[in-house]
Amino acid sequence: MAGRVYRRSTPAENLRVVLRAIPWRLLLLIPVLLIISFPVFLLGTGVGQRLLPALTTYFYNMGNPPSPVATPYPAFPAVLPQPGSLLYTVQAGDNCVEILSAQVRMADAGQVFSDSNPATVKALSSAIGQNCHALQPGMVITLSPHYPLVALGGIVLKVEPSTTLQPLPTPLINVTQQQTGIDCSTGCRLQVRIAPKVQVALSVQTTLPVRAGAWVWAQAMLPRKAVAGFDAYPYTNVSASLNGMAMRVCDFQVNATHDDNGLSCSQLLPNTIVDDGGSWLYGVVGSGSLAHWRYPLRLPTGARVLLWLSLDTNGNLVYRKGNAVYRYNDQTNVYVRV
């Protein structure tokens, strides 16, 4: 049987075959789709360029909340609290114990200063400027607040913990002491600037983390004058400078957070706060000092005062209407009743 010879199709013939196989309606639709897809592509590209960065920023911010804006520090007071005394003129029938109890609210005066311990009575006679066993009407004596507190606010310059906090980093968060503050639950020593050129050392025990740069508020117990044989001597050295002074604190606050579980002032021994029903407090009217506690004192800013705080049922020291307030007189260097 003779072999057949097949003629090869040309490219043009192949194209016609393919075109015949495609429905004519599809051929008309393809140009329309191309015309529509081009502006859709341009529109989608523009939207994507705006949407993707916005979504990226949104999810980044969810995982990394912005840092809070730092609150400006309160202004330092123009003057510092001034430890001092007040004057009293002896009346007929007065004795030292009764004077202390009535004039400076020292309920335990007879126990703190006792004839059974002559050293204590001798120290009291020296403090008031007259012999307690020889008081006469008309004598002027000097009375000082016992175990006094001072209201302070300032910037933490350095934190020295009793024990070093060991941070526990995770794969996602690198925890450092600089970020979280230092654990002072077992005690810390804070170097605090309370005026441009004045620093104090505050011993604090708090559950709040503390870091350098924080602003702290506290009521601190002024150090007492050392008297041989009289460990519980209640008076401070009024000539001592606050600069460099070391004090224990209560009513402690870091920035805007108050330590509600911190030490009460009555726990700073020795003191007679519970028996007296309160305590004396030195301070300065205005920002950086007493304004923080919002005591209703109608005195000019910068006035140095000594006021009596009452002990409430919760163990807190509060100022109540009618409590004694004394203002420091720069000419006589004594406190005068307001």
C-alpha cells in the first residue's frame, strides 16, 4: 500500500483553528477585561501603599504601647522646713510634766522624763532653759516638739537597696532595674534632692519600685540629738542642717502612687504618737512640701510652719480644723501660734 503524504499546517492555519475553537463572545470580553483591570490595578496599588503601612503601625503599637509622657517635677520650695521651738511663760502651779502635756501634747512626759532617771530630768532642764525643780511663775521656757516629723518632696538621685534585685528576662521582654525600678521591700537608702543644693538620705521600706529620677513624697522623722544615758531623748538638734541628714520615712509616695501598705509613722520608733494621739510636723506652705498633702492652711506660700497632726482610726496622721499651727518668725527665730 502506497504511503500517504500529509501536508503540514502553516502557523496562520493553526491560528485560525484556535480562534474558531474560542467562542466569539470571549474574544469580545478579553479587551473589556483588560481595559477594566488596568485602572483597578492602579487603584489597588495606591490603596495598598496607604493601607499596609497603617496596618503595620497599628499592630506594632498594639504590641508596643507608647511610653507615658513624663510629668514635670513640682517646684522646689523657696525655703526649707526649719526645726525650732516655741516660748511659754510659766504660770502659778505649773510643773514640767504638766506643761509638756498641756502645751505640746506630750502625754507620756512623766514616763519619758522621770525622777527615777535623773539624766532625763537634767536633759529636759537643759532643753527648756530652766531647772524643772525650781520653776517660778513668769519664767520663760523653751518648748520643743517631741519626736518631730518633717514633710519632704524631692528627686531621687540614687537608690541603694539592702539586697540586689535580680531581673528575670524572658525571650520577648528584657527586664532591667532601670526600667522597673529597684525592689525596696526589704529596705533602701535613697539619695534625694529636696532643693537645688540640698540632699538628704532617706531610709525607706516600700512595696513600690523606686528608680533614680522619680519624684518622692514622704514624712520623715528628724534625727534626735544624742544624749548620754538617754536613748529615747525626744528632741532634735535645731541647729543641724538638713543637707546630708539621714532620716527614716513614712507616708511614702513615688510619683503619683502612694504606698498604702508602707510603714506608718507610729512604727518609726521611738515615738509617742499612739499615746499622744498625733504628732508634730515641720513643713513649708506651697509646692514641693505641704501642698502635696492639701492641708487647709490659710498661710502665704513659703511660710515655714509647725503643725499638729491627729491620729485617725486607721492609724493615719491627718490635719483637722482647730489643730495647733505655729509659724516660724525669722526675727526671733521661734515659732509663734497662728
